[in-house]
Amino acid sequence: MKLKFILLFVLIVVTGTYFPAVAQTEAEPFTLTILGTNDMHSYYAETPDKVDEGQTAVTGSIGYAKISAYKHQIAEENPVLLFDAGDALHGQVFATLLEGESIVWLMNEGGYDAMAPGNHDFNYGYQHLIDLGYMADFPILASDLIYADTGISVLPEYTIFSIDDQIKVGVFGLATPETRYKSSPENSEGLEFLDPYESAARMTAFLRPHVDLVVAISHLGLDAGSQFTSEGLAQAVPDIDIIVDGHSHTELPDGMTVGDTVIVQAGEHGRFIDRIDVVLQPGEARTDRCEVLSKTARLVSFEELMTLEPDPDVLEAASEMQDLISEVSNEVIGHTDIDLDGERETNRSRETNLGDLIAEAMLLETGADVAITNGGGIRASIPAGDITLGQVITTFPFGNYVVTIESSGQDLIDAMENGLSDYPELKGAFPQIAGMRVVFDPSKPAGSRVVELTVDGEPVDPEATYITATNNFMAIGGDQYTMFADNPLVGEFASFDEILADYLSIYGTEAVEIDGRISVNE
């Protein structure tokens, strides 16, 4: 079986999945249901949102056991396929301590049929992603990713699912070229991301004569600032029937229709499931292609599935894995007297107390002149109370460590311009800083927004050299901090979780407050 998969991987041969015979006669229309998840970030368990005492939560993360049960429920009536559009394998302690293997295990148990890799699925390095592909019972697809030196595809490009040996669904995957800087650049070193629109056109032209339905699983998203988006994909390649999308964490309640293409995306963290019901009319002969009569998309909510019994096999697998992880993750490594803000919406758009704290901790650890870290690297809040290793890894899941580099004053100005370029829109590169203060004017064009930048109370000297503490991701150009990429490395230090724990044990959080070190020019 292993040899068979390797041959499929190298030659990029069609894989097939067979379903029981369709109950309807050949002349009758029938429904195929496609389910999709995206940007799960290892939110693997059913987790209701917090509500007041006496109330029942009707929102939350659905979890893999319920997703699997929902697929089984639909399969009792009509064929169903389950896809994931990336960023599944990284994010929470459950995933990071075992480098994504725990998530692949649950996706295997949950009956996933295919996925595309998200930028954060590269966080363990591309070779480990390939290894996880061997472990998976489903293909991880990317038709726009090749080895730079040979041009050979890194992952399988496509697969074809056969239903009753008559209805065929062609599926291909697309990875975002933003992976080059939205995962550490070293994680994709030696790879080339092709133009996803051109790759999609090639795959669609190849698949269309042989299948009834063409589906793209894409991690492109709908952010206006991205060069490639799923909406742009639908415009560039109108012959795609369905795009199961991820990356921008967008909720599309009824999908998005562009021409004849339906795009779906289900927000984040498994709070919704995409559902697309496709009604097809089989041809009169078994060799005839089907006609697509309709495509209807909607989001399936946490509330809708509240009474559905979760899949016991997935629950058992999750419990076994959690037992292995709990011993390590429950270790207390510090304490905080206040809630530390690690929310995506704040750390990617303004100064936060957790951003200030970690930047100050970086200065203390390194003795640098200034410190800067990207708000996108802060992934979760830490509530008041004891802090466990599991919480810290959830907050700083990327395994980043602190480095010091030599930077010119101009580098610091350029860094601020990069981080503030999309304000007030959220941006992972938004800077959380210490040792310097910046005033900026968002009414000015991106690249010329910095009004004032001071270091230790003095205006920055563009020609001077400053020892800068940052993380290893940014130091090699991550999040488009390319001004740092070739700067001399001065030192390497501990990881973020260790530095944060040491800082809290000495200083606590009593003095932590937002002090206006990042301010808008009024």
C-alpha cells in the first residue's frame, strides 16, 4: 500500500474513491453533497462558546467528531465528499506537540477525502508535510507547487472520485504563494510556487473532458490585499464548478457565485461547515457526462448540529491522543494577574498588553536597543491565573525563538512602514514593539506613513546601527520584513514560551499596560 501511494505521489496518477451505487435510476437526477472545512488551526474538539450561567451555548467549534457524524448522516441519503482547504495541522498544543500527526489521525478517522495545504501547514517544514501526506488516508493536493531545481510536483496535483463508476468528480489543490512569507521562509526553501490561476487553468483543461464536476480546493482566500484570491480564480478560470476555499477566515453564509462558479468558505476554527448540494442529471449512456442542474451552498452551524451524536471512533482517537499530550501541556510555567490580550483582531491592528509584554521580555533577554515582533505570531489570549505550557504554546505556536540582528535606522523605518501599511485592516505583520515609539498617519499612502520614530526617546538616525531583537521568522524576511533578511546576526536566544515564563516569574504583569508606543497621528 505504501509503495502504491509513493508511485501515485511521484507520477501524480489519478486516485479513485468509489461509493455505493446511486439509488436513483440512470434517468433520474440525484444529489451529490460536498462538505468543506478551512482554517481549523487544530480546533479538534467540540467546544461551545462561553455563556452566562444557566444559558446554553448555541455557537462554538463543531469539532471533528461532529463533522464526521454529519458526513455519515448525509451519506445515508446521498453521496458525500468531505474536503479541507488548509491550515488544519498547526495552531494548538494538540497539534504542535506532535507536529500535526494528531490532526491527521483524526482527519483519517473522520473520513476526509482530500485537502489542500495552507501556509501554516508548512510550519514544520515542507518535508514533514510530505511525511504527513504519507500518513494521511486522503491526498494532500497542490497543483501549483514544484521543486525549484527539477520542476517536479511536491505533492499530488489532483484526484478523481468515482461514484457508481459513472459519476466522476475531479479535484485539484492550490497552495497560496503567500506561504513564502506567511510561514517561515526556510519552511519552503527550495520550492517554487507557481501562478495559481495558470495552474488551475491547466488542471481544469485536463480534468474537464473526463469528469462531471471540477472542484478546486484552494488556500487563497478573499483578502483584498492578496495578489491571488479565490474570487480572482473564479474570474480567471470560469470552467471551475466549485471552489472550496480558505486562508482569509471568511464566512460566506450562502457561498459566493462568480459566473457559474460557487465559492465557499466557512470562517475559522470549525465554527461552521460548508455544504454544497449539487443536483446532477446522469446521461443516458454510462459513458455520457452528467449535466449539472443546480448548485446550492450554505453554512452549517454549531447550533444546527447540537443534537447530533458525535462519531465515537473520532472521540476515542482524540481521547487517546489527548492523554499523551496532557502530561506535558499542563505544566505551570508562570502566572498573570490580568488577562493578556492575544486576539487576532487586536494584535494585527494595534498595540496590545501582550504585545508590549513579549516585546519588553525580548529586550530584557537580549539587551538589545529595540524589539519588534509580528502581531500575527500571537495566536491566543492568556486569561488571568496560572499559565501552563499548553497555553503558551497555543499563544505562540510557531516554535519561534528570539534573535538579535544589526539594523540601520532606515531598516527600522522600513519595518514600521511594512507593518503599518494595511492599517486599519488586519495584518499579520503589524508590529508589536519595545524600546521605540512610532507615530503614523494612515491617511498617507502605504510606504510613507511614519510621521515620527524614536529610539530611547531620540529621533531615529537612518544611518545609525541599532541592535534589534526580533524573532527568527522575521529575521529571514518573514511577513515581508525583507529589510532584515540580509542583516548580520548578532545572537540567538530562547524560545518565546521560555522568555515569557522567565519574564513573568521576575516581573509579573503588574506594570503591563498599553502606553501609546504605537499611535495614530491625529
